[in-house]
Amino acid sequence: MSNFQEILTTRRTAYSFEKKPISDSILQQALYAASQAPCHKHTNPWKFYIIGESTRKKLIPTIEKLADLKSARIGSSDLQKGRDKAIQKIIDAPLLIAITSKRNELDKFREKEDYAATVCALHNLVLSLWDNDVSSQWSTGSITRDEETYRIISIDSEQEEIIGFIKAGYSSAKSKVKKLKIEEISRFLE
Ligand SMILES: Cc1cc2nc3c(=O)[nH]c(=O)nc-3n(C[C@H](O)[C@H](O)[C@H](O)COP(=O)(O)O)c2cc1C
């Protein structure tokens, strides 16, 4: 990747990844980029849980439970197919990271600001990966919100909220997405 504007404007969500692993130096660089995100009051509200193979395997019963619920919701009778697809998405991602933001029951404004800061950190991570040709997908599927997921990853759900999983890896599949024109999203006032 050559320049920063190009990194910003060519990043696209990827939905499938090659098996090729991501080097530790690329991951460390991305985590460092995340740690440099802005945050009001220096709360550093973000945490990154890099989820390895054995923890992913512990998630399988939860993935299956949620896949069955989805099959029931969409009226699919092929439960095994739904399960296999959902398991594959989690198991096969070369890199899987759960990102959390600090909760604040007593100060909802701070919690909102912290969420904004954590999103900045998450996107720093995504852009740093992309700078190294690694694509990613932010996902907020039901697995990211299930209490069992918190227990298995050892996240205290009273203190932290999972704001998403990032699945990342090398990918040649480029998704097409329609973005609004600059004129549609901006107003210049005198
Ligand atoms: C907060 C948030 C949650 C998302 N959750 C999902 C998700 O659960 N599943 C998914 O496939 N993509 C998810 N995405 C990715 C979006 O679908 C994607 O960003 C959108 O289609 C625009 O494409 P682009 O990222 O290539 O610009 C999420 C993105 C954001 C910002």
C-alpha cells in the first residue's frame, strides 16, 4: 500500500479469507496503531482479546445454539448446514479479535464517548492491517452479544461491552459497496 489516502479509500470489508496466517509483527503493529487512538479524559476504554484455537473451540456450543435459533427464525430445516456455516466463520478466520469498550452505568455520556473512542481504536487496527494487505470484517452477530461468549473469553460483562469481533486475513475477494457522494453527506455553510 502506498499512501495514507489510498489506505483510507480502498479498504473494503472482506467476507472470506485465505488460510495464510498473519504474522505477529503485523498484529503487533495493528494493536499499537489501535492504542494510539484519541480518547477523551484519557480513559483508554478499549481492550483487544485475540482469540486462539482452543478458545474458539469452546465457543462452538454457543455458535451452534445461536445458529439453531437463526434457522428457526428464517424457517430453515437444515440445522446442520446452519451450524457448519456459523462454526466455519469463527474457526476459519486467520485472526479473530473481540474488542470491548468500558461500560459506565453511572455516566452514560462518558460511556458514549468511550464507545466513540473504542471505535476509533478499532478502525486504527483495521486500517493498519489493511496497510499490510490484510483485510477484515467487523461483525456484531449474536455471538458477540451472548453471555456465554463473555464467560468463555473471560470478559466481565458488567465492566466491558463487546462492540464487535474483527475477523481478519488475506483476501482476494473485494466486496462492492455503494458510498454516498460527497455532496450528499456534506453542507458548506457561509
Ligand atoms: C458497527 C458495525 C457492525 C457491523 N456488523 C457486521 C456484521 O455483523 N456482519 C457483517 O457481515 N458485516 C458487518 N459490518 C460490516 C458492514 O456491513 C460494512 O462495513 C458495510 O457493508 C460497508 O462496507 P465496507 O466496510 O466495505 O465499506 C459492520 C460494520 C460496522 C461499522
